[in-house]
Amino acid sequence: MPNTAEENGACGCAEPGTRQPTHCCCAVDDLVRAIGRKHTMSILNRIGLGADAHFTDIQRALDLSSSTLAHSLDELSRMGLVHRLVIPARPPCTTYSLTPAGRVLVDRFRPLLDRVREVSS
């Protein structure tokens, strides 16, 4: 028995009771929503600049509150875009890196970012 709207055809991409068409985008809705949130792409871009990024470095670079950044990073981690590593030190240190999926997203996003910068200059 279908459990979700997508499984029972209620996603809007298919007629009820039929299989989803191959062009259904319901599976990426959460990702698209997250990308559209304020700071998401800036956070991913910052993490993708180099080696592991420390929480405080990201926070300072983007001038975000710790709660805003923590919420965004938790969501990105749940979505499989960011890997979180807690280093048991005194005080504890948390670093973030892009997962392969996060790297693909950032690599595809950067040309758009470059174009926006070019147009707005």
C-alpha cells in the first residue's frame, strides 16, 4: 500500500494510481527548497573553497549567528551534502567538508555565481 503522496500519484506529476513519469521532480523538492534558502549556497561555497572548514571560520566569513549556521549545517548534513566531523579536543572542534554530492552541486553552481558577479559588476 502506498505510504507517501509520491507513491500514490498525489505528487501532481502523475495521475492518481499511475506510476510517476520519468520527469517527476518530487524527489529533489527538498534539495531545491534548501538551495533556495538564505545562506545555503554561501555556506556550501565557503566549505568547498578548500580543506575542512571549521564552524567558527564559516561563521566569521559569512557573518552568521551560530544558531543560523548550525541549523543550516544540520540540514545540509541530513541531505548528504556536507560531512560533519567532531574532533574530541578541549574545546571540541567541528569541521565540515563537502560530500561527493555536495561537491557536484557546488561545482555546478559556481559558473552561475561567476555569471551573476560578472553581470552585477
